[in-house]
Amino acid sequence: MGLPNSTFYRAQPTTVMKTTVTPQKRVKSLVPLSREHHFGLLFCWKIRQGLKNGTDVALLRAYTRYFWDNVLKAHCQEEEWLLARVLPQDNEVRMRLIEEHRLIQKLIELIQAGSPLNKELYKVLDKDLTDHIRWEERELFPYLQNLVPAEDLELAAKLLQHQHEPREDAFTPEFWNVKAKAA
């Protein structure tokens, strides 16, 4: 039995088009949070490199704890604080942000608990955190910029700036730069 509209399913010549992603224009008040997203994506890359290089799971676990305690936890709290000031409590976007933050936190807790599925959990954490950051950059921040008056975002950012300290990832050893030795 043939496929319906079988002419539709025939291989068609394809052309490859180059696509470029234009960086989002970010209002100044969201730049510090946006800049920290780079650290989050770099964290994911380091975890991927660690897995690829055969880094000991205990070292990956220590790095995950370090990154959560020194960068990611406060970053999530700041985003939630900001959204609490500019969006109603029942706003779907705000609820999605909070839910995804809780899921990321739960993944980190499972990793810290030493789950036998640790290597797979790192892959899930990498994908979920990367997807979450991309969503914030591509959808959440433009949504806020279009919905919330610039002066309200600016005021919230000024208040946030008082508690926001620049964060850095100074974890050692730099396992992501070292190949595992052959046994």
C-alpha cells in the first residue's frame, strides 16, 4: 500500500542555506544576568569535557557542588527575585522559570547524593540547563523587555545590583583541560 500523496514523500532536491543567529539586543538592566548565562553554558561544556575525558565522577560531583554553591544557586535566586517584582505570581512565564530552576536543583541534588546513574544525570543536567538558558535568552528576556516598562526593569536591576556580586568560576583542578591517562 502506497503512502498518501506519495509525490509529497519523494526525495526533493535540497538546498543548504546558511543561517546565522543574531545576538539579542539586551536592555542594560538584564546584561549582568545574561552575562552569567555564559558561565552556565561554560559549566555545561566543562561537564561534557569531563565526561569525554573520563574524569572521575567524584571530581565532577565536587565541581557541580562548587558551581551550584558559588554561581548557579544565587543566579537562580536573583532571576526569581527579579520576576517576582515585575510579573504577577500566576504569570505562566514566571511559573515556568521557577519550575525549571527547581528541576535543575533536583538534578544537582541527585548528583550530590551519589546516584548510580550519575553519568546519565550529568547528561540530563547539561541538556536541561542549556535548554533553560537558551529559553531565557531567546524568549524570557525579550518577553520582559517588551512587557515590562524599561524604568521598572531599571529600578529592579538597581536594587538587584546592591546584592549582586560578580561571580567567577575558579574551580581547580581544571579537569576539562586534562585528558584521562590510559590505564
